[in-house]
Amino acid sequence: MTEKRSAADHEGGDGSAGDADYGSIGSGYSRYRQPEPVFVDAIHAALNGAQTLVNVGAGAGSYEPDHLTVTAVEPSAAMRAQRPVGAAQVVDAVAEDLPFSDRTFDAALASFTVHQWRDLHGGLREVRRVTRGPVVILTCDPAALERSWINDYAPEVIATEASRYPTITDVRSGLGGTVKVEHLPIPLACVDGFSEAYYGRPEALLDPGARRAN
């Protein structure tokens, strides 16, 4: 794994770009945030024959395709440190200031990250700028979060979570051009570790590490 540092200005000792300080909460993150196969299949289908990919907000790389030439972008030192040996080259930068030339990559991926960007539209414009083909965004629809079982017990948790995610309308307008929205139901046995994924195994939320990784 090779790390490069860009001129992007991101705050904090860890470099985390959003409202979560992964330097404090990111320990063991990769243990809980495993790629859900249903989502992986949908991502691969949407990439539509790309050969080169920029993975923006890549984290520990859980949804990073291993059959493409990937350049990962991740501002958090804690997340970069958890990337496995042999993972793609990772660049220390933020979505809003990508250190690449126009149309460098065949495709782009941003999985569970757009809610952490300080400037959603600025980040999406940058991703479009450096990409020749499809831009694949995996995110949560805040309007659907109230259907979570947690809402029956702790509605304030869901309200807080929903307030962090951009609306699908905002993502569409930020991307511009032709945008296709595909709804991906969360499997009962979902192996990823975001809070809504635990409805088939709610006891997992008793694990402090699982709660931190959300």
C-alpha cells in the first residue's frame, strides 16, 4: 500500500473529513464493516465494464473491487491504517479536492461516505470531473430510515442519523447528467455493520465496537 499526501485541507490529527473522528472511534472498524454481497453485486453491475476506478472516501476498502485498477482516496489516517496488505494505492485527500486530472478514471465509487463530505455538491462535481464514465454512490435514503425497528425504541437515534444523510434529490442534483436510482433492500442476514443492518441480529448492538462503527 502506498500513501500520498495531497494539498487538500482537512482538519484534525486523524484527518477525518466529516462529523466522525475516526482517530477516536475507528479502532476495529474493518472488523464490523464487512462488504455485503448483495451490495457488492450491485456495485459491480453498475461499474459497467470499467477498468480503472477511483474509490472516494474508501475507508478500510470494504467495497473496493479487486478486479479493477483502483486508486483509493481516504483522509482518515485510522482508516488508511486498517487497509489490508496488498490493497490499492491510497491517497490522503478529500472528495472536494481530488488531486487528479480531468477524466483520469473510467469510473468512480463512493460507498457510505457522502454524508461525511463537508460540501456534497463540491465533492460530487470533483468526482464527475475526474471520471469518464459511471459514478456509483452507495448511501442511505434518510426518508426511509424511519422504517428501521430502532425507530420504535429510540426515535431520536434515527432522527439524528437521518439528519446526517443527504437526500436522494440532493445527490441527484449534485451529480447532474443522467442519474439512475436503484433501491437495495437490506438483507436479513446483512454482514455489513451499519445500524440498520442489524435488524436480523439486534443483539450485536450490545457490542460497543459495533455501535462505534456505525
